[in-house]
Amino acid sequence: MKRFFSPHQTGHAPLRELNNGEWMDFAESPARVSSMLAALGQCEAPIDHGLGPILAVHDADYVAFLQSAHRDWLKAGRSGDAIGYAFPVVGRRKLDLSRIDGRLGQYGFDAATPIASGTWDAAYWGAQTALSAFDAVAGGGHCGFALCRPPGHHSGKDYFGGYCFLNNAAIVAQRAVDSGLGPVAVLDVDYHHGNGTQDIFYERGDVLFASIHADPAMDYPYFWGHADETGQGEGEGATFNQPLARGTTWAGYEPALDKALNAISQFGAKFLVISYGADTFEADPISFLKLTTQDMHTMGQRISTLALPCVTVMEGGYNIEALGSNVDAFLSGLEGG
């Protein structure tokens, strides 16, 4: 399995986030990369595919905002990281807002996702990492891994949040569709629901989105990921959400995974994108499922039974000490080890 990473992705380094009513150190820190690289070893450098594949998924105005947001924050006389504080609850519409504070709210949905000086560069190269993993598979490989950081599955067509700015899984899925490799399935096994990925494909029937995640009645992102969200229009039936209770162990997770794999098979998928989050780990500091490192390996093995060409993109996972081992265990299982 070819593995890809760019050092540019460590340049995204906000100092803090607003979480549970308090300021805390930013959980999605560059130290996550060090843990993964220590376990995975050498990764290949990605190729620069330009903005084209990104703009196939994300609105041009939104991408332009990401490119200039931190500079505009500093131009407004601010310092540090750009953080929004005013968000439209209803009636979000396209407005020509000049003040950076308004535009942060226009394009963001939480105050836990600061934009720092290196954020755009890191997000851009995260997308290039994912696209390079796709190239390796489309060129004849069976599986590829993209060590994406920041993660992506919470970012929608024109919004950021949940530590995510560009939706790497959606970019790969769209690339696969455009390359004639569909139908495509996206399997999201992060602790949190991939609301951005769901949004992007919700009205489409050519991409299945299947997600196993913490029940949004109790956990972030709250407003998406409920079991009755099944798609709309041409996409009706192409979204499959399985919310799980806090404290779920492998005994409860395994049947949900089997249902997701069956849905992917029934859909007739010919290409698989995996949004992998190691925050389902039992000792993750901000998540509450109870999977072990061995369970990660078993999960990878079960997914491998689909025998589909696949790209795995990295999402969450915040126990830095165990992160590398969990990722390595999952990929080893996926490779049939």
C-alpha cells in the first residue's frame, strides 16, 4: 500500500479552540503527524494537482475565502488565529460581506476551528495527498493511504468546521466518478459523523455515503447524522447512517460495520473511499467509543473483504501516544495482515 504525506500539512498550528464553554489547547495538533509517521515510516511526497479537483467539490468563493482569511484577519488589526463568533442560524444566503468576522461566520459553523497562518497551505496539500493516493490506486494499485491533516469530512461544499477545511474524501470520490470508476462508496468510520461528506452527496445517486458514528443526539456535530437522513431526490437511499451510543465496544460496532459493508455491496460500488478516524479508540480524550487497537486491525480486515480498490484518508484521532499504533493496525488489517 502506497502511503502519502506532505510536510506542508504540519504548518496548520492554531493555539487554542473553544470547546465546552472553555478555551483549550487545539486538539488537532501537528503532534498527531509525528505519532503516525513514527509508526508508518516513510511516506511518498504528493504531486500537485492544482485547484481543479478541489473546485470540482468546493465553491470557488469559499476556496478564495480560505486562501485569504488569515491575511484579512491580520489586515483588520487582529492577531493570532482567526475565529468566528457569529453564525447564521437560518436563512444563510450569499452576501457581500466586507468584514472578516462576518465572512468567518458565513463560511464556518463552529468556534472550534481556527484559521492560522499555515492553514490554507496545510489543507491544500492534504487534498493533494489524497489525490496522489487516488492516482496510485487508479494506476493499478489496490489500496492507497493519505495521511491527511487537517482532516476533511466535516467540511461541506462551502463551509468549514470540526477542524476541517477541504473535504479530502469527497475530493477523491469525485475524482473517481470523473475517472469513470464508479459507482463509488464512501465509508466513514470516524467517531464523529462526516456531515460535510453527507451534504456534498446527499442529492446524488452515484455516490453512497455510509457512516458509523456517535449518536448526534449526544455528540458533535449534533445537527447531522441521524438515522432518518437517507438522502434526497436522486440521492434517496444513498445515505446510510448508523448512530451508536457512547461506550459501544466492538461487540456493538461489528454488526453496524457488517450492515455498512452489506449496503456497499448492494449498492454495487466499484471503488471505495474510507474516512478513517482513530478517535473510536477507547482512550481517545474527546471521544467515547471503546474500540481497542486490535479492534482497529479487525475493522481493516473486515473492510478488506469487499475486495474493492480503495483510498483511505485520515480523519480524526486525538490520543497522540496511541494514534500511530492504531493507524498502523487498521492499515495492516486492510492489507490483509
